[in-house]
Amino acid sequence: MKKRKMYFRMITASLMRRRSRMLVALLAIMIGATILSGLVTIYYDVPRQMGAQFRSYGANMIFMAAEEDFTEQDVEQGLSYIHAEELVGVAPYRYESVRIHERSIMAAGTDMEGAKKSSPFWSVSGEWPSQSGELMVGAGVAETFRLRVGDKVTVTYTPETEQEEAALDDTLDFTVTGILDTGGSEEEYIYMSLEDMEELTGQDTVLDICELSISTDSDSLSDYAAQISEHVPGINARLVKRVTQSETTVLGKLQALVLLVTIVVLALTMICVATTMTAVVAERRKEIGLRKALGASNGSIIMEFMGEGLMLGGIGGLLGSVLGFVFAQAVSVSVFNSSISFRVLLLPVTVIVSVIVTGVACLLPIRSATNVDPALVLKGE
Amino acid sequence: MSLLELKNVSKIYGELHALDHVSLNVEKGEWVAIMGPSGSGKSTMMNIIGCMDKPTEGEVLLDGMDLAKESAKSLTTIRRDKIGLIFQQFHLVSYLTALENVMVAQYYHSIPDEKEAMEALERVGLADRAKHLPSQLSGGEQQRVCVARALINYPEIILADEPTGNLDEANEEIVVELFRKLHEEGTTLIVVTHDPEVAEVAQRTLVLRNGRLDHETINENFTGHIKLN
Ligand SMILES: Nc1ncnc2c1ncn2[C@@H]1O[C@H](COP(=O)(O)OP(=O)(O)O)[C@@H](O)[C@H]1O
Ligand SMILES: [Mg+2]
């Protein structure tokens, strides 16, 4: 018992009273541990963050008509095959050709809430339509007709009839509440609710397409698609492959990169600790010789230097895991604009990894310490 | 049986005979001084007696054990249990206090005992310096810490290699006085020195030259008291 106390007294004295030398090693371990815990945090957090980011780049599944068109009931039926908690947004679309000031234009009827969720990157100046009689117009349309938020506009629809040449026009008055900016073809459309579309056209709602945003991996996504296509006769479910696959590939590459950087940093830490330890052992040859002359066995020399090394590893790991969280938090906030929660498990893991890395780095230098000849203490300088 | 017996001991480095057929007996409780010019083999002999080196030839009997035949590991044990060492360069652990330095010897020997270590410092007159680091102590004080460290485990032999070589006269006197006390308590002392004044307080003086025992003088006047100046 008393012996152990003296052991700790010696190694803490060595660390505390020889601070400047040990600081280099401690710094190396701390930086290593910081990057380790920081990157591991990001490693586990990136999929979550990236998932959210990628989902915001639109739908990853679409329902299309198996035959001519499909209904909201078909959509309901299709959705029953998808876990409710994985469903981020559903946006059904019905497209019709309409006219504003006698110029032809494409109108989309949709569920505004669903569209907002499945296309969160749409930037709308003004407001999304929230009730009947409100209209969102694409930026291109707004420019063509010099429309601004608050303007009134009349939309005309001519029913397609095969029998009579002159069918009556249907018109509906709208107020523009928002102008849509996407940088894509959506800017050439106008958007109204499905109900208004029904009223304007005088026809029951049939859908042309339905966009879905589902939060799951690509395997279960294809499962869903297959099941829905098979079991819902009106719908042909397809994956929007481009987005989902790139999501997975980019994630995999990012995680591999993080892993690689972590390994490189740990290796660098190890080299730095080994170099410092080698210098420490060289500098303390006289002391090692003295300890041996006083009767220290090789085992106790190893124990003492290892003890110092492992204690440094532990302290460095502890400091590093806290700094690492700060580091990961900073990265997360600046890159993904969201904060992460502290993983308690990472603390012991970082400390243990630091201690192991330090221990391995100390092996060779400490082995050389045991080769010191005690007789050197009787040799004059 | 003598406590220590060297029989025809030689240490050869390549062509150089650092020790050349040296024979010597030291009885228990004896105080022996070893003199000789630089390079005459004094430290080499101390290394061999102190179990830190092995002779090339010959026998070294300590308490009847032949050190020349022991493994490095058991030499460490013998050194720890039977030998107290004092060096010219003091060799204190720089980051440990005077007290801790004494306790290090206890630590390797058996169990550290702060009270006993403190008593040893008291014996060398350094009780009030116990919490000082070596860098805060004068040369004489550092050497006295070494003496305290050497005697803490009640060794059979204290080996001192030029213990006063780095000390001024006042401190030399203090250290010699400590040796005298140890001798009176029955400790066997072997002291290497360049200084005739340190040598002549011992019971006898061996003079080495070119690795050989040149001659030996018995101090007729040895009284167990110091005769400095
Ligand atoms: N490890 C060694 N290798 C080669 N020569 C050595 C070694 N140790 C001592 N010597 C030589 O042995 C001789 C005796 O040295 P030493 O015992 O230290 O002398 P002293 O202590 O009497 O001054 C010297 O010539 C020294 O150079
Ligand atoms: Mg010498």
C-alpha cells in the first residue's frame, strides 16, 4: 500500500516538477485525443446531419400513374406501406395547362404543406398559399407578367372537349402570396391548392405525380418501391436514384476520409510521443542508472516510465475528449448549422485510446531505458 | 571469514587491464580508504564490489557469495540489500525533495517509511531541508542527503567513490564526521579518495597503481576520532 503511494508520489513529482518537457508530450496527446474524439463525434453525427441535408434536396421516391392517372386514394394506399415515422413529406401534383392574359402557362395543383416538406430548399419570397384563392407563382412567371406579392390575377382554363369546338372558359381569381425561386423549371409554373384546381377545371382530382421524401436507407427504400408497385394497382413507385445514391456514396466517402484522418493523426501522435519519450529517457540516463544502482529492477524502471506515460495519456485523453467535443460542435454549427449532443461514452473511449496509443508509443523508448548501465553513475562527467 | 574478499580480480577492457590481479580482504566493521592516481582502477573496483560490474577474472566473495558468478538480476538484489552507495556527483533525483530521495532507496529496498527517512535526514543534520529540491541545496547538503540515502537501509557496506571530491573543506569535515559515526555504529566503509586527509582517518589505506595494489598503509594512530588538520 505504502509502496504504491510512493510510486504515485514519484511519477506525479516527475510530471509536475519537470513540466516543460512533459508538456510537449501532453500537448501531442491532447491534440491527438481532441481530433480523435472530435472526428469520431462528427463521424457518427455526419450521417444524421447529411441525411437531413440530403433530404432537403428533395424527394427520394415518386409515385407515377401505372396507367393514365391515379387518385389521392391510391396515394393513401401506397403510404400505408411506409413507416409513418420515416415519412418526411408527401407532395401530390396535378398539372394542367392554363392561361393568364391569354398566354399559356403550366399550373400545378398540390398540397402546399407537403410540397414545403418534400422541397424545403424552395425559396419563397412572400408566403406559401394557405387558403383557397391564393397563388404562388414561379419567378419566371412573375417576371413575364410583372406580378408581385399581393397582385390579383385571373387564371383561365379551357376544358379539352372532343365533341364541341367552342367550350366555355372557366376562370378563377387569385391573389399572389408568394414568388418561388428554385433556379429550375419550377419557376415557370404557378402553384395552387388541389381544391382550387378542382374548382377551376371542374374535374375531380386526378394526380400526375406524387413526390415523397422518406428518411431511410436505400435498401428499404427499394423494398418500399417494390411493394407499393406490386400491391397498389394504380401506382408505379420509383426511386429518384440520383439523389439517394449520391447520399450514400458521399456519406461513405466522407466517413472513410474521417477515419483516415483519425488514423493519420493517431500515428502522428504516436510518433511525437515516442520521440519525446526517447528524449526523456536519454535525458534521464543518469537518473535511471542511479535508480538501478539503488536496486531498481528492470521491471520497476519500466513501471515508473510507463506510469508517467500512461498518466500523461490519461490526462491528455481527458482534456482532448472535452476539447474534441468543442471542436466537433464548432464544425457542426458552422457546416451543418446544427448542434450536437455530448456523447458520454466517447469520454472513456478517448481516454482509453489515448492511454493505449501512449503506451504503445512508450514501449521502445522505455525498453531502451532498461539497457542503461548502473555503473555509469560512478563515472565522472 | 571476511565480509568481503577479492581473489586475483582482474578487469580487462580490450588491451587495458583496469584491474590486474587484485586481492584484498575487508573485515566486517572495517573502515578502508582507497587511493591512487586517476585511471588506476579505483572506480572499476568499486563497481565490482558494488555489484554493478563483473570482473573478467577472479573471485569476489561478499558474505561468502561469489559475485562473479551471480546473474545481473541477483546482483541487483544483492546491491539493494547489502550496499549503500555514495558518489562524487551526488546523483540525487532532481525532481524529488531531499526526503523523497531518501525514500526512493527505501522504495526499492522494502517499504518507504517517511518517519524513518526523516530520522536519517536528522542524523545528517538536514531535518530542516527535507522539503527542498536538490537544486535548492548546497553541494555539501546534497552529499549529506546521499549519505542519509546510503545508510537508510542499514547496508553491510557503504561504498563511497570520492565523496568529498566536489566539497569544500567545511563540508568535507561534516561528511568525514558522518563516516566516523557510521564506523562507530559498526558499518563497514570503503572510501575512495584523492585527499590524504580523508584517507588518513580510515583504519588502513590501499593504494592502487595501474590496476595493481601498489601498497597498503595501516593507520597506527587510528583512534576512531577525526584527525583533520
Ligand atoms: N567501460 C570501460 N571501457 C573501457 N575502459 C574503461 C571502462 N571503464 C574504465 N575504463 C578504463 O579503466 C581504467 C580505470 O578506470 P577507473 O577505474 O575509472 O579509474 P579511477 O576511478 O581510478 O580514476 C581507466 O584507464 C579507464 O579509462
Ligand atoms: Mg574514479
